[in-house]
Amino acid sequence: MILGIGTDLANIERIASTLDRFGDRFRNRVFTEVEQAKAERRRDVAGTYAKRWAAKEACSKALGTGLAMGISWKDMSVTNLSSGQPTMHVTGWAKDRLDKMTPAGHRAVIHVTLTDDHPWAQAFVLIEALPVDA
């Protein structure tokens, strides 16, 4: 069953300007060390950050809260499988919210997809509940 869905569209140029203006203060407030390491290795640093920004916004919407109710940017983290597929990990308040949303006898799976076409970066997040014995 679908527990939540969220989407977000981020402007890559706006993220690039924010990175230029606030640098590490912005990076450290919003992105985990793993996310920062991934972005800084990429040719399109701002685009990589923008996609992760959009994913965090989309995840917060899928959790039904937006960036309110105590959720922290770093409670949501985008990593990639060895295949390159993005995945979303939640901790802290976001994990607590996910646990409360997930019906008994089920486990939550967070699906995330990212795309960009300069100057836009987009993310979709879908939270699915699967029976534990499936």
C-alpha cells in the first residue's frame, strides 16, 4: 500500500548561488557528510546538491509534514546503490514519523527518483508499506 508521495522541483542556479553565498554553512546544515562527498566528486556539484535538496523536500512531503513538525534536513539522506540507483535513508524525527505511518505487520520502503535538466532538478519520493512476510 502507498503511505505517501512527494515531489519537488529545485532550481540548480538558486542552489549554486546559495552554495557561493553560504558555502560550508549551507552544506553542513542541509547535507550529510556522505551527500557532500558525493556532490563534491561530481562535475555538476550544484546539480547534485539540487537533486538531493529536491529529494529531501519530496521526502518530507511524502511523510506528510513538509519541513515542519521538527523534521531536520539531515534526518533525510540520499545515497546511491552500487548500480547508481538513489535511495533515501531516514533517521531522527523523520524515522519516528515513518514508523508511526507504517501499519503493524508491515515494513516501509522509500522509493526515490532524481532527474535534472538545467536549470531544474526534480525528485519524486514514494513511501510504500509491504507486509513483513513478503
